[in-house]
Amino acid sequence: MTASPNGIEMARIAAIAADAKAGEDLVALDVSDPLPLVDIFLLVTGRNERNVAAIADEVEEKLLEAGHKRLRREGRQESRWVLLDFGDLVVHVFHEQERVYYGLERLWKDCPVVPLELPAPASAD
């Protein structure tokens, strides 16, 4: 089983939104084989609680604008690990300490990585 085109498109929208708010270490994992109800986990790191909240808010806003329905949101109040469940896509926005501690990449290491095409940063010319 592989991620659906809808899941891949949602991951692209979310990744661009996270990148726009200085999200770091973006990794999209195709978890559709071991988890039949989810296609992709998008993992993003924020530098501090404020950054984590801003990333999560931007991702949620852009996915809602694109017509996707949020099923669940957890962790927004503490902003150490915010989980956004959009069905085919689950976005995990971590504070850097939580990302290292929980190590989701390690847990899902057998899942293929979904390539993310982010816009190139503007040059300082």
C-alpha cells in the first residue's frame, strides 16, 4: 500500500505552511502500510513553544483553506508536541527536545520517506 495522492497533496500543503513559519527538519513518512487509516505522518520541529504554536496554526489554517477537515488537534495549549489529525495526514509539530525524546523517525524507520518539494528560499541579492 502507498500513500494516496490526496495524502501526498495534503503533506505538500502542510510542509509549505510549516516551512513558512520556520519549521525545521521536515520529514514525511508513508505510514499507509502499517496504519491503514493514515497515509502520511509529517514531522516538523519548532525552536520553542511559540514557534511550535505558530507552525501548527499555519499548517491548520492552510489545510482548512484547501478544504480539508481537521478531525482532531491535541497539545496546542502546551505547544511542546502538537498533533493535527486530518485523516490521510497526521502532522506532528515538536519542540526540539520532544522530537529527540520520542524519536518517531526511529519508531517508523521501516516506512518510506515521501519527498517534499519546498519552495527555494529567496536569495539575498
